Amino acid sequence: MYTTYHLDSELTQEIKDILDERLMEDESDYITVEESISQLKRKYGI
């Protein structure tokens, strides 16, 4: 089952700028969701 989220307001220019920067990142540097979670667990002990 998937949960759908609705944004009640528009994105700020700051958030748009951050998202634009992310879109320009080199895709070869991407990691999987699983690896991201694993790194967070190691770093923060969660």
C-alpha cells in the first residue's frame, strides 16, 4: 500500500534551487535507498 502526500503550499524558491542543484548532480554518484539507510544507521546508530 502506498501513501500519497499532498503539499498544502507551493515550494519556496530556496527549495526549488536545492532541487535544481540535485538534478544537475552526476548520476554515477547516486547510491541506493538501502545504502543510504545503512549509512545513516552507522552514523547515527538508528
